[in-house]
Amino acid sequence: MRTLEGKTLSAEILASLAPRIAGVRERLGRAPSLAIINYFADSPSAVYVKRKIAACEKLGITVKLFAPDAAEGYEAFKALLAKLGADPAYDAIMLERPLPDGFETRETWDALPAAKDVDGLSSLNMGRLFIARKFSEIEDGGFFLPCTALAVIRLLRHHGFDVAGKNIAVAGRSAVVGRPLAHMLTALDATVTLCHTRTRDIAAVFKAADLVMLAVGKAKWVKKEMLAPGAVVVDVGTNFDENGRMCGDADFEDIKDAAAAVTPVPGGVGPVTLACLLEAAVKAAELAPRTEKGGIILT
């Protein structure tokens, strides 16, 4: 079995950012800046928040964590989005999922400023993604993409996988991973089946697939008997097992002798997602208008 690690690609992406960060400092007179909003310190994604902050500090990206109290309500959340959107001191905004109940509404995605939405969740960025037919239109579109979905594509390419003409099963239909990933794969000429909780006989769908993408959040859910021999498994799941160890949606030890290639958790898609986020934050700063005391000067 081949292990599709993501640390090498992540390091390459992060190394490429140093001269771009220097360019932002020269143009704006400051470092690129990222605001992270996280409501739940005990969620699986919170593990990555600490890594994002550490990576930003190492690269020289200014980062600030906002940890609002859900009890303050939705209006306070919208006010925070509006404040960060209007503040020229912040180039990028990252919304950590999950959000409190009732916060994930169309109003939220309409309010998230597209120019600072580095995880591609705003209505404008998401709409631009889904009207693109070819992946070249996605790459050259000048908008932001969901970082985890993009990380999967970049990791596959890094390891030499061409998905054109392949049958691919994507498990999970969230707006963060499943749906955008399915669309990106389709734009790369794969034939994609998007699976979810109502999919009948999901194992049969997996067994008919050349590649299986997992993003459902169920620890060690997929076993070898659910896969075709020689399948490629890309595991986006971030879970904790009965021993408190991070694991994916696939049972890595169980499937490793049946699959041709598997991404490990941790160490697979996660590091590449982090690198894609920081790259997007630098891009947002590169596109940001230069400000002076007298107002905004477009450069």
C-alpha cells in the first residue's frame, strides 16, 4: 500500500509564500493578516486552529483568534463579521466549523465578504465555483475556494493521480468538502457519485469506485470489505477514537492491506489544507487595497 502523505506538499507550498509575504510587507507596510473565528474550543477543528496560529506566526503572518460566546446570539456574530469585513487591518477571515445552531444560514454566507473569505464559503465565491465547467476556470477564476476540497485535488496531483475518466465516490455532502470536491473532480472529467446518509447500499457504491473520498466525520467507519481491491482512499475525516487519538473516517489498519493507496490521518490532507489556507490569506493581502490616513489608495 502506498501512503499519500501531505507533509511534503505542505512544506513546498509554505516555502513558496516567503517572497510573497515580503512583497505584501513592501506594498502595504505590514504583514498579511488573518482573523479566525472559532466558537467551539473542544471541536475536532480546534486542533487545527492551534496549528494555523503556529504556522502563521512562523511565516510572519499576523493572526488573531476570535472566540465569541454563542450565548451572545446571531446578531453579535453578524456584527463581528461586518466589523472584520470593514477593517482594513484584516485581509482574511476564516470561519471555523461548526458554527452554533442556526448560524449557518444564507444570510451568513451573503454577509461574509468574498474578498476576505479565504475558505471559499461566501455566496459569491461558492457561486463562482459552481458555475465553472472546467478546472482551468476554477484555477484562473481569481476567487477563493474551500481549502480542504482544494487540498484533496492538489494532493492527488502531487502524487501523480489523474482522475479523468475515473469513477469516484465522495462520501459527505457538506458545503465545506463534499459538494465542492465533487464539483472540482467533475471539472477534472471524473465521474462522481456524491454519497450521503440517504444513499442506499453505500458499500456497493464504494466497491464500484476507483477512488473513494471520505468526509463524513465517523471514526474508523470504512472497513476493507466496503472497498474494491486496489481502491485509492482519500480520508478527510477528523475524528478521535476510543483512545483519544486522532483518526479518519477509514479504519487505516483494517484497509491498508486492501487499498492501493491511502491518505493517513493525521498527516495526509490536513497539512495541505493548512498550507492552502495560508496561501489564500497571502493572496487576499496581495489583492487588498493599500490604505493611508486620508483614505484608500488603489494599487
